[in-house]
Amino acid sequence: MSQAGWVTTGFALGAMFGGPLVAAATLRLPRKPLVTGLTLVFLIADATTALTGSLLLVSLSRALAGAMLGGFLGVAITMAGSMVAPTRRAMAIAVVFTGFTVSNVIGVPVGNIVGRAAGWESAFWVVSGLPPSAPSPCGFCCPANPQTANLRTAASPSCAAERCGPPCSPSRSATAARSS
């Protein structure tokens, strides 16, 4: 049981120290491919956790996963805040944290059940199967340049809800603003 504590500690330390380092090191990279890359490295770290039997390698792979999560959250918060009008930034950031919270509230008990039923490795295989589906929605819904998205959404809050559709044109934004 004490070994599980080291694995958990590795993840926490990875998120605490690695997350800010990843965010700082990738500051100038385009956000859309960065989010995809962080997600894919997270996938590889979880698969490595499931494959290895060594406590050291499991702890290191969990630390890498934690660093990717920490970096991802930093990027996601930055993107969310820049995709909406300045008056809506707090709400956008709250949505990111709500998603993180809900994933923990649901994921931790489900992971526990899966791990007890099929072995601890199976919980990591389940998680490894989820991230490949995550880059696809981001690829469609996240703007290539969040700063230009901010200019569109500032004119019309309804355009933020249409993120997965075509970009809002100025005339469409004005029409949406008049109808609200």
C-alpha cells in the first residue's frame, strides 16, 4: 500500500513542478497543436504506467502524466480566457475548472472500481483510451489564434457558443447582438 503512495506523490509532484515548467517552456508555441501534443504525451505516460512493473518507472510515468496535466490546464485556462470577451473571462476559466472537477468526481471512483475488478493496470488502459478522442474536438472547436476569436466573441456572446461552427462574421455578430 505504501508503494501506491509513491505513485500518487509522483503524479502530484509532476503536476506541481512540471506543469508550470511545461507551460513556461511552451509559452511561444501555437496553442492548438500544443494542447494536442500534451494530450498525446499524457496518453503515452498512462500507457507506460500500465505496461511497466517497476515502481520507479511507474512513478516516473505518473510524474510525466502530472506534468502534462499541469501544462494542459495552464494552456486551457489561457485559451479559455482569450476566446471570450473580457467580461466573460472568469466564466470561461470556471468552465475549465468545472470540467477538471467533474472528471475527478466521476473518474476517481470509476477508476477504483475498474482497478479492483480487473487489476490496477486496467484503470490506466481505460484512461489511455480516452485522450485519443480529446484532440479531435479541440481541433475542430479551438481557434488557431485565440486572440482573433476574442475579437469575434466580444461583439456577440452568442458567437462563443457557435465555436464549432463557422467563424462569426461582423454582420452575423451585429444581427445576433440586435436580436438578444
